[in-house]
Amino acid sequence: MLTLAYHEQNPQIYKMHIDGRWVDSADGGIFESYHPGTGKTIGYLQAGTRDDAREAVRAARRASESFRETSVWERSALLRRIVGVLEKRKEELAFYLTLDQGKPYHTEAVFEIAGMIKMYEEASELIKWQESSVIPVEDKNKRVFTIHQPRGVYAVITPWNFPFTIPSEYMSAGLAAGNTIVWVPAPTTSICAVKLMECFEEAGVPQGVVNLVTGRGDVVGDEIVVNPGTDGIGFTGSSATGKLIAARGAGKPLLLELGGNGPTIVLKDADIPSAAASIASGCFFNAGQVCSSTERILADVDIYDKLLSTLADHAARVRLGDPFDPATTMGPLNNVQVFDKNVAHAEDARRRGARFLTGGKPAEGLGGSLFFEPTVVADIDRDSLYNQEETFGPVAPVIPFRTREEALELAHADGWGLVNSVFTNSMKESLFFAEKLRAGIVNINENSNYWEPHLPFGGASGKASGLGRIGGKYSIMEMSDLKTVCIDLR
């Protein structure tokens, strides 16, 4: 396998994949990709144009006419072939994940690849057992039933924090349902996208069924959203961008998995050592760059200080460093924008009188400029950016409360509604918060990052955390049309 040093010394030029061919950008434009751990260039990607995106949509439209006619068993077999290629190349893919995204190879990257493979395995089975219904009707001479059909061409836009698993949430379900896809990945992890596209090609995905267009989201991403040739939109990313996509793609089916800001609620009867260990994992996994990350922590005043000190102990044990080093447990942030946000949120908290037990500043002496210390912070003002916005970094801001009514008020004070967690030994309190919290998911005695690929994942209605549900059969249903058929027997 090639090394980080090789890629930094010999940066490659990567192509897009449109209509079964590896192609350059229509105007010859390229952009740079760098390794977040060192800041050095590791490759160049095609800066796709609107013309490139339009050609990809046309290719997907042509391929859709035949792919939608494939049988469920044929699509299942295709997904199994993809699994075989991914298994064969899993160590290589984990390497490129660490190279391109920056997460630790040994403690995170290999597990993301394993999770991705599971998505294709499960989709290959789920699609074979997706049933529809025969519906009783008043008219005795009629028979009414439903069938699932492909929507057609899907525009899929994905982020940089999980550049293999998040695209695969859409790809596995979309292919299982019989859709063709035009995919625009995040620019900062587009090398990962090229490597996944190589696997699709090797597995024999038919020409034009999946098309990869790299480049700026406001160019190629916008084009596939507004283009009349796409029939549905799948997007994972920020709430602000999701709102823009919803407006630009008005009238098309939307599957949007957007931002979150917790919170996690720790009641006075919780097992604090166990809760703190779980919460710390939720805060520092992937350097906190997870939409379901444990960002806001609401703690009963009776256990507030104990929880803070225990979290600080866990933060002190985080090993920040070279993501290829087996001893590293947390890598750098992925890009300058998210790094700057973490700096700004920490500075805002300091101005408001917050108390930092650990971190709260860039890490020094690690050879790269994107490392940020694992942070535990107390005395958070309710107007603090930590409380109001999604930090997307390795931070554990802890806010005290006195009653469960106050905890609910704090929980609902922002516009998010993705994943909440509650730590308690009381079944009564578990059910109270599970039912009262306005979120798509509530985890009890488990951190907010817990999820398995077959579970429904998404935001609550009326909140800024998304629309629809990703996960297993739910993704397949979201990416399918449900057609009602009525037969008159007279």
C-alpha cells in the first residue's frame, strides 16, 4: 500500500466518473486536496462545472430507463458484488479515509469501512423482503394493492465527516430501490469518493447508474438540485445548506439529514462514572465532527461538579496526534472552516465567563494546524454559541439545571431536534424524557452517537435537523415511489 509520504511527494490527479467513463472537468479546472494532519497537498480533483453536472444527469436519465426494469434479485446481486469488492479493498479504503479526512486509522477509519460494507450487505437482503399491501375497499368488485417503484434519478450531496458511510446510506438504498444517482461529494474528501467510485466500477455497476461529479457545492451541487432531470434529492450536511436545497429543489422528494446540538441530560440518579465515559466518547469520537455528537450536556446541580471532573479526566486521556499512529485516539479537524468555528465558540464562551477545565484552544506541536484540544467547559451562558449553535468539534460544554421542567426548557430552547440522550436509573424518568423530548431519536443511558445502520435516523418535525428517515428499510422506502393499483373485476 502507498504511504502518506508518497502521496505528499507525488500528489495524483483524480478524475470524475460520468456515464461509465473517467473524465476531466469540461473547462480543465482542478482543485487541491490536503491531508488534515500535516496540511500538505495529497492530490488534485476535477473542479466540475454545471455542464459536467448536466452531462451526469443526462447519463443517469438514460441509464434509468433500463435500470428501473431490473428485478429486485438482480439489484440484490449487484449490491453483493459491491460488498465483495469493498471487502477485498477495505484496508486500502481505510487508508484513504485517514489520508483524506484525518480520522485515526486504527481506532476509527477501519470501523467506518466495516460499517459501510454492512450497509450494502443489509440493503441486498432488505430489498428482497420489502413487501407492500393489499387494501380492503368498499366496492366488492375492485381489488386494490400497492407496489414500490424507483423514483428515477437521485441527486445525492454528501459531507466530509463520514465520506464513505454517509454516501453509502444513500447509494445502498438508492441502488436497491432501482434509482440511478448523480453524486456530488464534499470537496475536502473527494479522493475518498473517487476510491468508492472505483469499487462501484470494479463491481460492475452499469454505465451511468452512478455518476460522480466533484467540485463546488454551489456549482455542481446546485445544478443537480435544480436540474429538471433529477427526480429526488438526498442531502446530509448543515441545516443552513439543507434549507437552501429545500428551496432550490422545491417540488422534489427530499431526504435531508441535517445538524444537531443535542442535548444530553444527566439526572441526579445517574451512574456518573458510566455516564461520563459514554458522554466523553460521544464528545470526542471523530473529533466531535458528527451531527449527533454530544455537544450540549445538561446536568442536575447535585451531580454537576462530579460530572465535570470525571469528564475532564476522560479528556485528559485522549491521545491527540498523527492519525496513522496506532496510539492516537483523536485526529485533527478536517478543514479550516470547522477549525475556525471551534476557535470562535471557545472565545465567545471565555468572553461570557465560562470556565475551561481542559482544552478550549488549538493544540500545539503536532505538525499540523487543524488540531484542537479536547475541551471540557463549565459555567456556560445560555446565550453562548456553545448552547445556540452546532460546534462540530471535540467539546463538552456542561450546563446545570435544577428541575426536569428546566431541563426540558433548556433542551427545547434552540431549533435542533436530531438526537437527545438521557442518563438515569429511573424507568419513570426514562419514559418521561423519551416521550417529552422533541427529537427524532432519544437514547437512554447511551451517548447520542449510538446508531446502527438499519435504525431510522432523522430530525423531529418543525426543527432544523432534517426531513425523512435514513437507515435500512426506511431509506429504501424514502427513495421509492409507493404506487396504488386498482383493478375492477367486473
